[in-house]
Amino acid sequence: MKKVPKPKVKNVLVVFINPAGVQQDGSVPEGMPTRETQAWFVYFASLGVILQAVNRNNEPIMGYWDIADAGAWASSMYAQLVADPEYQAECRNNPATLPAVWDGYKMMSRSIPVPIV
């Protein structure tokens, strides 16, 4: 029986950022952005690309975002970016822009395994 080689993978850093702050006392001053009104942004360090996270309906992902779901989204987007060099170059040249970053913003990171190409 012929042994099937394992695909070669590497881990890449992905950073997830929601620019809205969390109010310590639970109240939000009128007009102040909240996690429910601010989209998540995803930075692919190895590609030099930052994207606004969107769902299947192309709507911004806002509010609580589970790290496992965020990692799955990032893995899918990474594969799309690597598979399409023109799309990757477009995203690098026209990055998503954070509107601002407020005190108490949320940032989390994850290493995702991707195939070595």
C-alpha cells in the first residue's frame, strides 16, 4: 500500500480587531460606537492585507465574534487571497481602513494552519 504524503502546512498570524471600546460601567454615551455597531477587521500579517470581515450576505460582521468562527473565516479568506494573486494585490493596494480605534477596543490573534504553496 502506497503511503499518501501529508500536505505541508505552515502557521500564519491573523489579527482580529474591533475598534469600538467597551465601557467599564456598561453604559454607552450617546453617539459613541459600540461592538454592535462597529465591524471587525482582519489583518493577515504575512500577506500585508487588512479586510473588513463580512458574512455570506456581504454585511459587516459586528458584535460578539467567537474566535473559532473568526479563525474559520480567516482560513477561508486566506485561501481565496492566495489562490487569486490579482485579488490579493488589490486588497493590499486598497486596504480596509479602520474608522478609528477607541479606548477599550478588542484585539485578538490566532495562528491558522495554511498549505505551503
